[in-house]
Amino acid sequence: MENLFLIVGFFYSNQSKFGYNLKTEQIMEMGQLLLHCLVAAFSALVLGFIWYNPKVFGGIWMRETGMTEEKAKGANMAVMLIMTLFYSFLIAFILQMLTIHQFGALGMIGGDPAAEGVKPSYAAFMADYGTNFRTFKHGALHGFMAGLFFALPVVGVGALYERRSWKYVLVAGGFWVVACMIMGGIVCGWQ
């Protein structure tokens, strides 16, 4: 966590070199959004422990992938868990843009509400609609759609070329549909 503060501190102290002029409140808000993504990423890790348990879908997944307990024991679990958390963080990060509609309004003005040239209509819009649809339920809906229409097809296409079965696609793709649903709910609902 200390390294994150060093990176943010470096960026904050050198922001004019990068063409930004962020205020302390904006830096704090960015940190809060990153925390939301980290918690959402951790939720995918927890879901994976449940989903891939041999008593749930783990047995099917092992049969369909040819995984054995001996192979699984030979893996470097620390690296696998850290990389799973990292990749899940990236997914949670982009899910913010898909689940929080206010990012669209922010993007229309170039990302900085305090920038020169931003019309008063933006402030009026945000005053009227600033927290609309910022619920877990709404985020879960959009997360479900992202999982169903993006993650599942990505898993499915990969499975076609890897000659995997439809059971594998349902287990692995289904995991990402549910994971995106939960992560979308967290990043959208947590304000």
C-alpha cells in the first residue's frame, strides 16, 4: 500500500509535467475508486474458491481440463492468486465504466469538471442525476450483461480453439458471468 501512495505522490507532485492539474479531493476520490476495484477483485477470488470447489463445479472443471490433484499441487499458488487478483482488478476497473453511467457524462467533457470550457449544463446534469442508478442491483445488472455478452464469448472462443467441451465453457464462462455481476454490483453500489 505504501508503494501506491508513493506512485500517487509522484504523480501528484509532477502532474504539470503530465498535463494534469488534479486537486487533493480528486486524488482522494481516485484512491477510493481503486479501493472499490480492489475489493471487487477480491470478491472474484472468494467466488473462485467457492465455484471451483470439487463439491460445486471444481470436479467438472478438473475432468474437462484434464487437471489432476497432483498437477494442481505442483503449481505456484502464491503467483496464481496474486495474478488472479491483478487480472480481476483490471476487470473491476473497466466494469466501473460500464456500470457507473456518470463516467459517460464525465467523458463527454474531457474528464475534468473544473476545466476551462466546461458548460454549466454539466454541473446542472450532475446535480440532477449525479447518483442515479448507483446501486448494487444496477451494477449487478450491467455486470451480468458484461459477463454474458463479453466474458462468456471470450471464454467460448478460446475453448473452441483449445478443443474444450461445452461443459468447460459453461463452468469457466459461468464463473465470469457471476464474477462480473458481483464485481459490477460492488463498484457501482459502493459510493
